[in-house]
Amino acid sequence: MIQLHRYIEVQEFKKHVEPLLAKNEILHNLALGILHSLHESSKPNFMGVIFKDRCAALVLLQTHPQQIILSQIQN
């Protein structure tokens, strides 16, 4: 089953996805860099995680209207 979890709060998103991205920092350095630059008052266009069979499979972060960063999580 595939599920999408959308985040509204930056701090909650950071808390959940930073450990996932940090497991392979070289692959996810763009997403991590942008994530670290976000502040509590930041309002990204979209923050979400796609789960496949209850395991995180893809992190989505959009801070620019026509660009989104997709980070595939290797389990």
C-alpha cells in the first residue's frame, strides 16, 4: 500500500525526515542543506513523505513554485 503524509509544520517535518536523509548524506545533501536552512517560521510550498508498506520511500520538499526535491529513501 502506498500512502502520502503531508506535513504543515517545519519542525515536525525536520524531526521525521532528517534521520532518514542523514543515513545517506552524500545522496541527499541538497535536501539536507535546504532542510537545515528552514526556520520555524518558514513556509515551504510542500513537505511530505510517501510510504510504501509502512516504510518511508520518498521525501518531497518544495520551496520554489515550479521545483520540487525528491529524495528516494533506500531501506
